[in-house]
Amino acid sequence: MWLALIILIYYLAPVYGIEFSIGFLGNLLVILGYVFCLPEWHSCNIYLFNLAVSDLIFLCTLPRLSCLYSHNQSETSPYACIINRYILHVNLYSSILFMVWVSMDRFLLIKHPTRNHYLLRPRTALMVTGLSWLAVNVEVAPMIGLMVQDIQRQMMTNMTLCQDFSSLKGNINVLGYSLGLTVTGYILPLIGLCGFSCQIAHLLHVQERALQRKRTLYKRPLRVVVSAAAMFLVLYTPYHVLRNVRIASLQPWTRLHPCTQTYIESIYIVTRPLAFLHSVINPVFYFLMGDQFRELLLSNLRKLVRKTELQREPA
């Protein structure tokens, strides 16, 4: 128990604080840049904007968690507990899903540079975005039901402890649900990312051969998509593996010693901020996606700096 306590106070609290400080500014800059600097929105911009909004909302929940953990306190408000866990998991699975659509968009743009494919239309992107939010909420809904049951059970014993997903118990098989969520929310989208990476690489190879091995203009999308797949593989895999191991360790049929369960829980806690690190890294992809977003944002920043310097100059 003391090991998990040390990790909460000296690891989770400062790491969550650092992730908020860096990620909040990055995602806020991206959102403001999209709103005020982008004259024409393409399908890719819609996916990235929703991803940035999801990351920003999630990052806003970290200061409270950091403060509670640093003072060795638990969330006592059942509403705050449910909202926090809901936002956390919706962001976790919407991020990789939106990155899949971005990868699909990059592949289609290389294949159809004139944007004549219907999946490259902004209206289609809005429909895909709405369906994506719906799918993620359907995936997370059973977990919210488990949390409500757990809080109601605690209230009957005059207790209000905000449990992590891995510690919940309810009417459904938590291990089976966690494994299903891992497959549908993480593994399948990751396969999609890898699939589009292979398709983009193949298409670029065909174009290079057609152009007699001249350097094409679409190397950047391949690097971005491969980097995104690698990021989610590195950040998400330890979390999902340890979450399922943690839930399995609590099952009666494992007959694990309490000390072993504590060690598993401690390692699982370590993987949590690692998985959430994607919200800090994601803004890097926004500046690499092209569509003149980076150039427009930097141009407006230069104009703002120049305007400030002119105002400070004496008359």
C-alpha cells in the first residue's frame, strides 16, 4: 500500500502538473490558430480540431488530480469522479480514432490530389466526426454504469471513494469488458493506423517509380502517420496491458498474494500518465500536417509581434 501511495504523491502529482502546463498551452494555441488563422477548412482540419478540443478538455482535469494526489487525498464528489473518468476515457479512445481518420485523409489526398473523393469533403468529415463521438461514448458507457453502481454501493456504507476503472466491480464482467474495450478502442484503430501507413508507403513507392525515382512531395504524410502509429503503440500498450493484468489480479481464481496485487497496481499506476502523454505530443502533429496551417499561424504571430513593437515605439 505504501508503494502505491509514494507513486501517487511523488510521481502522478508532478507528472500530471507538467503534462497540463505543456499540453494546455500547445492545444490552446492550435485551437486559436484554427479558429482565427485558417480561412478555409478541409476535412483534415476538422479531425485535428476535434482532437485538439478533446485534448484540451481532458488536460483541464489534470490540475485537480495533481492537487489531490499531492495532498494524499481522494476525490469525494461523486459527480466530479464520474465526469473526470468519463472525460479521461473518452479522450483516450477518441484521440487514436481521430488520428486514424487523419491518416485516412492523408492517404486519400495523395491518391486524389484534387480532393474529388467524397471522404475528403468537409461535410463528410463532420458526419464521420459525429459518428466517432457517438462510437466512443457507446464504448465508455458501460464503464460509467459501473462507476455509478460502485458509488451507490459506497453511499450505503457512508463511503465516497473515487475508484479507478481497474478497481470497479459490478453486474458485468469487468475483465471481459476491459478486454473488449482494449480491442475495439485501441487494437483495431492501431491496426487502421498501421494499414494506412502501409498504403501510403505503397502509393509513394508507385509514384516514385512512375517519376523515375524522383523525390515526391508527399514524404511528410508518411512520416507523420508512421510517427502517430509509433506514438500510440509506445504510450498505449503498457497502459492497456497493465490495466487488464491489474483487473485479472483481483479475480478470485488468480489467488494472488496481496503483496503481488500491490506491485501490479503500482506498475499500472506508473503507466497511466504515460498513456495520457499523447495529449501533450499531439500538437506537434498539427504543425506537420500541411494545409498551410503552420505558415498561416506563424505569419499571424509575426504580424502580432510587429504590431506590438510598433505600438511601443515612441511617436
